[in-house]
Amino acid sequence: MPLDTSTYALAHLRLDGRRWNELRRIHGQISTQAAADGSAYFEQGNTKILCTVTGPQEPKRGGGSSRDQSNEAKVEVEMNVAAFSGMDRKKRARGDKRVQEMQYTIASAFQSTIFTHLYPHSTITLNLHVLSQDGSLLACALNAATLALIDAGVPMSDYVSACTVASAPSSDQTLDEADPLLDLNGLEEQELPFLTVGTSGEAGKVLVLLMETRVQVARLEAMVSVGLDGCRQIRGILDGVVREHGRKALESRVS
């Protein structure tokens, strides 16, 4: 039986029962893979990602001349999307354009956040394994990578937190009443124009601002404002995950 959405429209709720500024259920774990230098598991709704960190270590390939050109560490990202992660059961190859774009965006974001000058002539590799995807894939990957880097002890200036925000047209299609929606699921991403916002620190320094669809300029300011607020909420959640992990680690040592 199809879902009757008439009551949701009257109550200004979305199809999954959330209000416009509510996040999905978020769950994070640290140190999930003992063999890795750092690891984390992150769920944002039904989007689930496992991230492992290797390094800092010496580059395994490349000539010595290219390695000596920079006195900073290089951040490399490898993303593997499982064939069973989406509804279409499509396996994305490593050369997939969409995957390469996300790898470059994640690497650029952390290249400016990690204190790379402390590890000259070395590489830090992030391995992201997408187990399930239901919207906000890039944002979830950034959040998972943040927890994994913290577990690996890689020094950073602050947390990198990210979320998505869309513009939902109102019933009369006026710009003033176009409501931004925070933290999209898969169905909302297919229907609405959206952008991904990634910030660092309490001040909300923007590291990622990516939009792959078109939207009216008058709606953009409200979307960015709601996205920044969502990043602040997620930053608090990430901080809570790290503090809880530290508390458990101290309790295990004391006992």
C-alpha cells in the first residue's frame, strides 16, 4: 500500500517524518579495524561507510625526484563502492568519473586541514568502503574520514564535518517560501537541487562547497546558511563520538 503523504505536507514534514532542519540518525565508531593505523565506521541514515587510514608512511611508488619536490605529506584517497550498496546493484570501477571526483574533493579538503608539514616526503592514505548509500554520500565520507584520521593520531587543525542541503519548492513556487531541507536521503537527492557543504572548526571555515545541479540564485544564500548550521550540529556529534571513545579507553586502562 503506498504511503499517504497528505498528512506530512500539512504538518510540514518530509517523507521520512523529519522536519526541514532535522538530521537523520547518526552513529559513529572508532577503532573498528585493529590492523589499520586508524579506522572508523560511520552511519548517516542508511548511508554507511567504513574508513581506514594508512600512514604517514613513505610513498611506495614514484621516483625520488618527484618525491623531493614537496616538504609536505600528500593525502591520497581510495574509494570503493560495493555493488550491493545501492538499489541498482551497479559496481563502480576505480576509474569511474563520479568516484574520482569525490576522491579529489576529499583529498583537497584534508590536505588543507592536516598538518602536512610535520610529515615531509610521506603519504597518508584514506581507504573508504561504501557499504550502503542512501544520499549524502560525499558528506558521510568526509565525516567518516575525520574520525579515522583522529583514531590514527594524525594532527589536524580541527574536525571536518559535512552535510547536504536542498531547496524544496513551495506550493505557490515563490522564492520567499522555498524551504531548504537538511541532510538529504536518496529520494530527495534525485528530485531536488542540492549542494554539499563541508566546514572545519567552530567558526565554520568552508572547505567544501559542491553543487552538481542548478538552482536559482535567490535560494542559494538560505541553502548555505542551513548547511553551515547542519555542519555545526554534525561537528558536535563527531566530538561526542571521540570523547566517548576516549572515555572508554581510559576506563579500560584504569580497570
